[in-house]
Amino acid sequence: MYVNTEIVIFVLYLALMIGIGIYFFIRDREGGEKTYFLGGRQMGAWVAGLSAGASDMSAWVLMGLPTSVYALGLGQVWIAVGLAAGYTISWLAEAPRLRKFSIIANDSITIPQYLTNRFLSKSLALQVICAAVFLVAYTIYAASSIKACGTLFNTVLGIDAGTAMYIAAIIIVGYTFLGGFSAVCWTDFFQGMLMLGAMLIAPIFAMAVIDFSSSNVTSIPADFWNPVANWKDIISGLAWGLGYFGMPHIIIRFMSISSQKELKKSSAIGIAWTILILVFATLIGIFGRMLLGYDAVVEENSLVFINMVRMLFPPILCGLLLAAVLAAAMSTADSQLLSAASAFASDVYKPIVRKNKSGDKEMSWVGRLVIVAIAIAALTIASMPNSGSIMSLVSNAWGVFGAAFGPVIILSLY
């Protein structure tokens, strides 16, 4: 009963995502490079704020983080603290200047373009090197998101993980290919709302039914509640926040906002959404331990949120809440594909292959073809048995972007 209902909910959800892509394909059919890759700098506060958050918070925030807290205790919250701090500082200190400077720097629409124009480089070397890093790192990053989608379909619906990855890739490529940046941001907006709703509801209902005198609660070891047990975990957790300053698929949202006034609203929305998501992800881990008790299978397969939802809610609501996990994975993958495509099309193809003679429509179609190519490469990596865990793929790509672009972008703004 649960699986059949969840399949129906998932199919309806995926159909909605494709529908959004078709809508923006029709609406923006006369648009060009700037429209396809940056939404024409017309994003409003709510869409930009939630899109930035949703493109950042992958399925990890619904599966990985709660399970880490569930298994290891409050010492794991420092990753959430580091991410919340880094995200907040990025919105307040980086976003206003990056939007302003990217317009001044010859109306740059990609990060490689911005850096080249900001430093008045007469050579294309900087632009091409940045684009090459984008392509490699984002292909790996997209592989992690596609792999997460496959794991989710396999865990929730029992579909073969390999088949599930192909299904997820086709859907993500479909609406990204059709609608570009606008479709990605609007799907991220709905996905962000779904994620927030699911993460608010689950711990509230869990708290209402937990028997605090049960053995599941009383058997929790004392060190579970100690948030400062390991200083190495604290330092490494806080360091995750540094990656935000160089994460192109997130900071590109800053450049897309329609005005400085809207940016101020967007920063408040984005920061509030992210903090709530991280707080409730932590609570899901804590209440999951109390409600489910410790189970090595739950830890190994990151099933805390999934098992909690199935225990607490009827099939229809369960399907809606589990769709939030799929939303989290998809909202990250689409942004990664589009960022990589824009880097190749605008920073390699246009200046080198076409010598800046390509038209707007040509650029948008080149971007679409690159999205397909990168998705195929990412799917190939994700399908490899020795490709590594989702977390290892994410951490490698996160480290590359944070180290390669964070310092130089901050220095370009101050």
C-alpha cells in the first residue's frame, strides 16, 4: 500500500517538474544566453532565496545529517553550525557586492566571465581555466546527486538503483534542458517549500508520540548528548562553511536577483530557510533515535527520515513527505548541470570556438547540448562500482570549489 501510493506521488511530482520546464521553454523561446543562463537577472526575492538554499541542501540534509546525529549524537551538529554560519556570511558579505560588481564588470553572467572582466584580463586563460575546473568538478558533483536519486528510488520504491539513476537523470535533464535558469529556480522554489514542510512536520509529530520513558530513550548513552566530545569534529564541521564563498551554483543566484532591494529580502528568506532546515534535520536525528531506537541497518542506509515518516503518517502524506528527499537531490543536480553548461558555452565555446560571433539563440542551444553531455558523463561516473560514496563525491567537489574560487572571489569584492 505504501509503495504503490508513493509511486503515484513521485510520478505526479516528476510530471510537475517537467511541466515547469515546458512552461519556461515556451515563455522564454525568444530569449538568449542571458535569459537561459541567468534568467535575465529578473529573479524575485522568494524564488532566489529558496532556490539558493535548495540548490545547496541536497538529499544529504534529509538523509545524511539526520542519520549522523541519530548514530553519533550531538557532536555531529557542528557541520550544521558551520554551514549555517558560512551561508549567512555569504549572503550578507558576498551577495550585495557580487551582484553589483558583476553588472559593472561588463554585465558578466558566469563566474569565469566575472573574474576575467573584474581583473581586466586581456587573455582568455583565466576564463578557460575556471571553466575547465567547473566542468570537471561539476561533473563529479552531479554524479553524487544522480547517485543519491538512485539510492532514494531503490530504498523507498524498491526500484533497481541503476535504473533509478537513469530515470532521475532523464527527468532532471528534461526540465533543465527546456527551461534553463528560470525553470531551475522555480523548480527549486517548489522543492524548497516541500523540503521545509516535510522537515517541520516530521519532528513535530514524532515528539508528540515519543514515550520518553521507553527503553529506546533511556538506553541512549550519555556521550550522545555531548556536543563537544571531539574537537577535530568541531573544527572540520565549522570548516564546511568556508566552501560557500566559492560555490558557483549558489552564488550565481546572487547575480540573478532583479535589484538590491530584492536581494535584501532574498537574503533574509534564504538565511531563515537554511537555518530552519538544519535545525529540524538535527531534531529528526535526535527524535529518530528516541522513536526508532538504534539500528545498524538504519545507520548504514541513512533511513532515519524515511522510517520515521513511514511510522508516523498515512500513505498519501508519507508519499508527499518522501518526495521531499527526491526534491532535495534534484534541486542540487539541476543547478550543477546548468552551471557547468554555462561555463562551457559562455566561457569556452563563445570566445574560442566562435570568436564571439555566436548569436543568443545559438548559445542557449549549445548550453542545452552541453547539459546532456555532462549528464551522460555524470551518470557514467555514478554507475561505476568504485566511484565512491555520495559523501566522498560531495566533499571532493565542495573542497575544489571552496579552495579554487572562494578566496579569489572574496578578494575581488574587497
